[in-house]
Amino acid sequence: MQLYKIFLVFLIFGCAFANFDDLADNEFAEFEDFEEESETVLLNEDEPSDKESQSNDFIDDKDEAFISDEDVDEAIVDDDVDSEFEHFQDVEEFEGFDEKDDKPVTEPKITIAKVPINFRQNWDSYYLEILMVFGLMIYFMNFALGRSKNTQIANLWFQTHRQLLEENFALVGDDGNLDRNENVNLLKESENVFTLWCSGRTCCEGMLVELKLIKRQDLVAIISGMMRPTLDQLHITIKMNKDDMDSFVMAVAAKKTAANLVKDLADISVYCPERKLGEKFNIPASFSVMSEIGEATSAILDSKVTAILNKYPEYIDYIHFSDQYSGHKPTEDTSTALKLPDTEKVLMFGINIPIKGVSLEEAMIRIKPMLNMVFYCMDKVKRYRLSKEGKVKADKNRQKVEEAFLKSTHHARTEAAAARREEKRRMEKEKIMSEEDPEKQRRWEIKEEKRQAKKRAPKMKQLKVKAL
């Protein structure tokens, strides 16, 4: 009997130790029991049976001995996590969430503009563009026709007067090219300006011929010319040698042109600003005469020149002879010049070319006597010499002009001289200071101090008294 009891005790302890070993080997067994317990509780939360409650109590009592403090904390954390999502179960939190808008979704309505079929055929909508294209076409057509017409006039003039030019000059059409041939032509400066340089004649350095034609290639210039008519002109400038022209200034010009010459040219405005009627010199009243020395004007306007002026008054615009020609008057920017401008001895002619109502060939033949008059005046000026009284008067006039100029520019010349002296002293100082000689620098400073003291000292006149 005692053996039976001993065997029963060992059997109970063996079962207990076997269960403890299973728990020790399976570390997550307690969590499995916890999960089983939670599932059982969730499934039978509403109506738990008595048997299940008893079994749960038994399991709880059995597992309490093996639940550690960490298991308790983890269980508490799980309760907190469950509490974080409790607001999802709040009915007022998502009030109106399940409500849906029963209004049907409609697409936006697209309105297409109704364009008339004949829109591209309605030319009234493009009147501005049509006018611009039409204006450009007219402008380019006028440009081509005007340029062609000006070139034709220039070439015809040259062919008409070429023989006369070659008889008076050794070189006609000098363009600086040594390899010359027979195809000499005018130089085209622009679409309406053509030039020709002739040289190789006694008494002059050369002759410049300028054909200044109407701007026929410019539509705007043509429209302005309808309000203020202009003419094609031939400008001839002859540079005389210094010994082949005496000292005098004179001009014969149409009244309107004479006013412009007095206003613009320096030599006429200074030496002969007074305008006289052309009738006093046996020329038409439409001309004005400006003369420095009367005897020179009377000698130049002899019978041959006055005959041309009386026969072709509409062809002569101006005649200007001057030994003091310096161009146009100086502007305000250049009026402070410190010396008189350079002068030249020139003969200048302005000849109109009226081609209205006549053919181009006839117009060129009509102005041919004007070129003969130019060569005659050139020879006349070369031979003419002033009388003694006239020469004295001319010299006095030039001396007065020089004195007036020096007087008007005295202050400017004084300032310029002072600036030059100051610049010279500055350069001298830089030169002395650059040298490594203290004694030389000291002597220069003493010299400069004496000069400054002398400059600041009051000026006194020294009188010399003769001894008795």
C-alpha cells in the first residue's frame, strides 16, 4: 500500500515537471493561451456558458503563476491601442459622411461660334493691309523709275559735254585709278548726286562738277516738291592757284539764293554783306550783286558775261568768286576757334537744268553755253589784277577782319596760353621729382616759390628820371 502511494506521488510530480518543461521549451506558449482566451471572449462575449466560464476561470488560475510583469505591461499597451480607434465608433464624429449627393453629373456645354462662310472673301476687313501693300508697291516702283531717270540725265549730260571738257582739261573723270580706259563715267555718290573731277589745266588745281538732281527715287521728296518746286542743278567748283587770282570777293545770284549766301557763307557775310540790284550792272533785275571792290565786279561782268546772264537768266542760279572762301559760317560749337580758318581761292557756279516741257537732249544742249562761260571766267580771273587803290582797300579789309577776330578771341587765347604754360610746368615738375637728386629738387622748389611770390606781388611802374 505504501508502495502504491509512493508511486502515485512520483507520478504526480512527473506530470508536473513534464508540463513545466513544455512551457520552458515553448516561450510563446503563454501568448498562445492569451490569444485563445481573447478569441473565446470575443466569440462568446454576449452569452457565455457556464462551462466555458468555469474552464476560463480554471485556465486563468492555472496561468496566473506564469504571467510576468512584462506580460502585464504588454497587455496594457494593447488596451491603449484599442482606445486610439474608439473615435471611429463615434456616430457624431462622421455625421453626414454616409450621405451622398444624388444630383447627376452633367458635362459643360461648349458653344461653337458660327463663322460666316464668306468671311475670307470679305475684302472690306483687309482694307488697311491692302493700302499698305499698295503703298509699298508704288514706293518701290517710284524708286526704280526715279533712279533710272536720274542716271539717264547724268549720263546724257556727260556725253553732251565730254568733248568740251576734254578740250580744256588733260584728265577728265580722275578717280585715282592709274589703269584708265576709254569708259570714263561719272562717280555716283548717291541715287541723285553724281560727281566728276577734272584736272590738268593752267591757272587751276582742278574742277569739281557735281550734278545734284531731284530726289526722284524718294516718294516723300516728290510730294514735298509739289508744294516747294525744285530744279536739277549743276554745281561747278574751280580751285585756283594762289598766284592766279587777285584779292577780291564778289557774287551774282538770284534774289532768293543771294539771301541764303549772305546767311550761310562766311566770306560773303564778312566782306560783302550788302546786296545791290542787278540793273546797275546791266543784268536782269531778278539778280542781286554782292561786291567787295566795285572795280573788280565791273571788270568781271563784262559784255560777254552780261550777255549770257541776259539771255539765260533762268539757267543761272549763282556766280561766286572769292579768295577768302572758308565754307559755311562756324556754328556755336566751333565759334571759339583760336585761329582764322584756312581759306581757298575758288570760282563757284550754280546752273539750273530745267527739263520740264523739253526733251532731255534739248535741255542738255541749252545749258552748254553755261559751261563755255565757266571757262571764259576762269581765264578772265587769271588775267585780271586790281589797281593800286583797290589792292590797298582789299588789304585793309583783310587786316580789319583779322584784328576783329583776334580781339574776339583774346580771352580764349589767353586761357589757352595759360593752360599750355601750366602743362609745361607740370611736366617739368614730374621730370624733376622722378630724378633721385634731393639737391636738384630743393633748388627747383625754391625757384618755384620765388616765381609764385613774384606773381602775387603787386605790379608797379618804374619811372626813369634823367639826371640834370
